[in-house]
Amino acid sequence: MKPERRFRGFLLALSLAWLPAHAQTDRAAVDAIFDDVVARYRLPGLALGIVEDGRVVYSRTAGELVAGEGERIDADTLFKVASNSKSMTTATLARLVDAGKLRWDDPVVKWLPQFRMHDAWVGQQMQVRDLLIHNSGLRAGAGDLMLWPEPNTFTRADIIHGLAYLKPYRSFRSGYDYDNLMYIVAGEVAAAAGGASYETLVRREVFEPLGMTRCQIGEWNRREVGNVAQPHRREGERNVPVRSDGDIVRATTMDPAGGVRCSLNDMLRWTANWLKPEAKNAGWLSQEQRQALWAPQMPMPVSKRMREWDHSHFSAYGYGWRLADVDGVFKVAHTGTLMGMYSAVTMLPDKGAGFVILINGEGEDARTALTQVLVKRYTSGDPALSVAHYAGLLEKEEAARPAAEKAPDTSRRRRATAKELAPHLGVYRDPWFGEVTLCRDGDAVRLRARKSPQLDGVVQKVGDRWLVDWDDPSVDAEAWLDMAGNGLRMAKVDPQADFSYDYEDLAFERVGNCP
């Protein structure tokens, strides 16, 4: 063998010896896991990446930007990362803390004097840190109807105004309830302290210094950016695009809570930055702030699933991150969910490993099973903990769900008539959501929300109850209507529907007649 060939062989052996064992031996095994998830859950698209010791050791994609149109997903395809945007919001705030422009214990009213909560004392006492850890006392998802479904015309000023009318579910700082609206407020605090819009700050403080060159926030041109995955919903055996983007993607009110889009390559850079930052990024964030973001700030319940699947003993929320132990190994993670888009970032810092999952379809169970299998490869190593194993556990959970937690049978329904609802027809107003109309529409009765045009549907009679069947099939949480006197209340028909359909927080009063 020639000397130069022997030298190249030595370098290859040296590089392979440096890589973790998983990177050397498990590509085929991870490929099999990837293929199983795509086939089992019939996903329109999936992107998966793994980082070990600061290096990308696995990256694979499958599927199409739009099912059936032939444009393939790759590692530069943009996905909605949804609530994984929250850690980017907290990182932006942490950069401002490092710069001396903000303190975690600053009162929110220092930066937003107009900020109020239903309890005036809570509004005065709430600190910047409280905005990030889901301890406001509001019900999970309270006020989310001002964010979703999109598009709607609610502004961030509407969010801040509306918070004063949302009644607490429990006392301030007494428990964990997931809260998107507080992240909208946090974005406005960042803008006030940083002297620029939230979107400008995230680009400046996160995307640019970390080289996340494909990430988008705010308004952008889809055709110019290109390679953008679209969300899908299942219709029978088909994946159907839903809420597809136009040529111009507009800035949205919910950006600080869930509006970022990034590629797999971007999210792997993001993940590697937390596990083992490149030398050029070592000073991007101080060690003090890195520790603050990953410190337990708010206790969370340890669920039955966590105890049985992961042998977990603790669960907490940091600043934009969920913290827990799995088989005695520290885990830092977050998920992201929007209509037709699912994401997950999971890190095992003590193992130097992290994973990114991006899906452009209905992928809740797929995300859960894939995350579990990947985590267990590092914490357990038991080959029996496969995709099939976790799919089976999820099916058993669903089968064991009590009847009270399942959607009732509403198939025997008919359209309500204007005559039978005549005493209740009119214009109604809720102090945070605004107006809806309950008015005649031909021979039927229609409920329409003035500021949320997707919430537009025909009233149906089911037994002795009334429900709204929304026209848009992507609005997948029908609502019961309860009308008494001048009041109108709503509730989810399916108790397991997304908590962001927070109908239960609405309290409408009749304010006028139908136009």
C-alpha cells in the first residue's frame, strides 16, 4: 500500500474512533426506525436529525412539501417548529439580560405599563420570568382563541388588553398550566427592552449569530425563500394540504409563542449549540444564562406515562424548555404542535446527544413513538423498546380511556331552524374575544366570529342540545352552545380536543339584534 493511502486510512480510522459508538454502528438501525414510523403513521413528510458531541451524525428526510405534487423534502426544507419557538424567545430575552438591558425579575409593567391581569395585584407583581413558566393561574390555553385558528385579526395589543378579562383558574404561581398568551407578552417585553420589533430581535440575537440561515419569522415571500413544507390533515387514507401558505407569509400575532419556521439543518445547529457550541459561538450566551434557561423554574406533574415508560422522578419547566429525568438521565426537550405540523427537540446533555423531529402532517403519535425510541437507545439500550412497542402502548392508552373523556356520538343531528332559536338570535360580545353573531342564514342559523373568520358554522340540534358545526374542516373542535337569557356559553364537544379551543373561557352577553 502506498504511504499516502496508508495515511488516509489512518485518518479515517482515527475519525471513526473519535465518533461515538452510535454514529459508527447504528445508521442502519435508525434507518429502520425512520422507515417504520413513516410507513406505520403514513406521514406526508418527515425530517430527522441526530447530534452527538456537537456533530451531526444522522440526517434523513422523506416525503413531499405537498402530498402528491412531487417536490421532495430535504434538510433545507422549512417546517413550522410551533412551540419550539418559545426557547428562541427565551434565548432572545437571555441575550438582553446578558447585555444588561433587562432583568428576569423586572416587573412586566416596567416595560408594558398597560399590562393588566384580572386580579390587579397579579398584574403588578408579575415578573418577566413569570411570563415564561406557565404559572399565571390561567386555565391551560386560556385566550388561545385570539391566536388560533388562523388567519384572524387579533393583534398583540388585543392580547394584552384581553388578559385583564380572563378569569384565573387557580392562584398566581400555585401551579403549572400551559400558557401561550404570556409568550406574546414576553415578545413585547423583548421589543420594548431591545428597542426593535420581536421579529427583528430574534433574527439579530438568534438566527444570525448561530448561522440558522434558512429560519424565517415575521413577513416573508414564500416563492423567494422556496422549499417550504405545507401542513396536512388526514382524510380517510389521504394526506390533504390544509391552511396552505400564499405567496406572502404574513407576520402573525402568535410569532413569539409558535411562529418560527426552520429547516432540519437549522434546528440541528440550534441543538448542537446547546450541547456543545462551536468555539465561535462560545460567547453567544453566558454560562449563567445557559444555566438559568435549563434550571427548574416551575414544577410540573409527573404523569403516569412518564413514571411507567421513563421511570421519571421529576418534571419541571425552565425558560422555554421542559426538564425531566429518563431512566436516571437528565432530559431537556420541547415539542411544537400546529394544525398539520409537529416538531420535537430532545436533548440528553449528559450523553452529549440530541434529536430533531419535523413532520408536516398529523403526527402526534408518530412524534411520541419516534422520540421514545431514540431516547431509549441512549438511556436503556433495550431493543424491545421499538416503534411497534410504543405504538401498542399508545393504542392501549386510547382503548382504556374512560367514556367521559371520549367524544360523544353526535351523528344523529339536524340543522337548527331560525324559528326554534328565535329567542336567542342576536349579536353577542365577550370582553376579550369580541363579537359573534347568531343569526338566520337562509333556513339555518349560523354562528360567526367577527375577528376570527374560521369560526363560522351552522348550528345543529343533537338531542336536546345545540352545537356548532364549523364550515372549515381544519377547525376540528365542534362546540356546544348553551343559551340562557341574554347569555351564551360554549364548550368543547370532544373533551380531548386541543386546549387552545378554549371555548370554556368565553362568556358572551347579548348586545344587539341581528343585522
